[in-house]
Amino acid sequence: MIEDKNPQRTSLSELGEFGLIEHLTKNLEIKQDSTVKGIGDDAAVLDFKDAKTVVSTDLLIEGVHFDLAYVPLKHLGYKAVMVNLSDIYAMNAKATQVTVSIAVSNRFPLEALEELYDGIRMASKIYNVDVVGGDTTSSTRGLIISVTAIGVVSEDEVVYREGAKENDLLVVTGDLGGAYLGLQVLEREKEVWKVNPNSQPDISMYSYLLERQLKPEARKDIPVLLKELGVKPTSMIDVSDGLSSEVIHLCKSSKVGANVYEDKIPLDPQVISTSEEFELNSTMVALSGGEDYELLFTVSQDDYPKIKGNPHFTIIGHMTQESEGIHLVTRANTKIEMKARGWNALSEEKEESEEE
């Protein structure tokens, strides 16, 4: 499919590694005052003065994390940056720089990597982060992308997964489940395309879900908004592996329990209707789907008046004593123990399927 979209094919061997790096990074701009030296030396030089530095890295592997049958390379470049920036914002920090490393097989021409970097450049521009380094190398198994994100936060504003207290309110941004359903739509249409390559699917009715999957947005606005409201979360995490996994992470790190109320979980109407279409439970989609890249955090009850009614936030539960456990309170008012059923890249099923 890549060949069809790129009639012009410039072999990467024509440029060599250093020529490729220079070609792909020549249009990247430096905007952060903390970037003393970006691409072009043995290492980047950053100066954050007295602030704390936060760093996060994610690896995206073709066939495991993305499928180029339906993921445009430009979107992939954008998303690769987003998934890392989300981790920085989950620390209540400001993202400032990223490094991007790629391993690529010889089936990719230069034009394909230009598309990938168009997405990376767009993300760095919109989110005001500098691309300050990385690496390129060859791959025998398709495309591999590794992004490291760097951010800055003052010592009195940094928020960890630990810190939640009994009776703290549990809050989530945005809505959940859309990205997972977007993936289900894409997978379904891929199977249809396999049977009939000439078919032209009408997926316009799933536009929100597809955007959540293919072009997610990290919540850069939330640390800024919380500061404006005078609220410092007691704990925080980004929702990348499903709501249930993230709630459990917060509880284990903070040594507390939690009650999450099913009827409070924010769901877009498109999530509800598409869950019904796929005969899925929309609550389970939100709990286990993943890739929403919203922020989940806890606040003291004293801060309730400051966040009450804010359209960016939904209070979905509260923290309890550790001995009480972690539960979903259903619409029927029964308690069900929450378990982490989010996507696991290292599951035995995944490994077996790869070996087959």
C-alpha cells in the first residue's frame, strides 16, 4: 500500500544515514529557550535552570502497535509524539523537547519517511516542543519508532502516581473508549478490503472514533488549566491502557482503594452507538480499551468547588481505604472488583500469534 501512495521512490541508500538525518530534520525549528543545542552534535544540550526535568520513552513497532494497512504514516508520526507528550503532562509538567529514533526496512522509500516526519513536525509545532535528536538505522522487521519526551516542572508542582489519600475524588478528563472502537472499525474494514480490494468503505459516521485512534491529542491544556484553577492533583496518570489499569496503578502506588461509578464514566454518544453495533459493553470498552490519552487524577475534596461543573473534568469516584479494595459500582449498585484487562504487548497470546 505504501508503494501505491508514493509513485516517486527514492532509495534510502542514495542518501546514507547522515544524509537521511539531514534531509528529514532540515525543516525542524528550535523554539524553546531551554534548547541550547539541538540536532547536529554528539548530544543535545538543554538548560532548565532550577526546574525539575522529566523524561519518558515509548517504543512503537509495526505489527505490534500499528498496522500500516490503515494507518497513514503522517498520522503515525503525529501519534508517536503524542503518546510520549501525554506521559509528560501526566506529571503536571510542560513538555519541551523530544528525540525521535527510527529503524526502517528497505521496503520504505525516502518519500514514506518524509510523510512520517511531516506528522512529527506538525506535532512538534502544535505542541511547541523541539525535536533535538535521535537515530536512524536499518530494520529487518518493518518500521520501529522510539520517541523520548523531555519536560520541565517546578518541584512544588510535580505530581506522581503516589499521593492519593482516602476520600480524595477521582477525576478524568474528556471521554473514554473512542480510540479502541476506532481500531475495531479499522480492523473490520481491513477484513472487508482483503475480500474485495476494490471496495470503498463509508466510514464517515465514525469520524470521531477514527480521529481518537489515528490522531489522538495529548492533554497539554490540563496542567495549565489546573494551575489557573489553583488545583494541584494528589496523584495523576495518563489513560493509555484502559481506565481500569490506570485506576489500579494509582491505587497500588498510593496504597489506597477506590470506588468507580459506572454511571459517571464519560462516554461520547458515538462510543455508545458503536459499542451496540459491535455488540460490546460500552463500560468494558472504557475500562479496558486504552489509547485514549486522557488524564486520570485525584484531588482533595477541598478542591471540589474549583473543578465542579468544569466541562473538561468528570468526577467518576473516590478513593477508599486500601483494605476496601478497588471496585466498580454498577448502575444496579452492585460492587465488582476491578481488574486490569487492558492491552498487554507481552501477553502469551500475543507472543504465540507472532510465533505462528
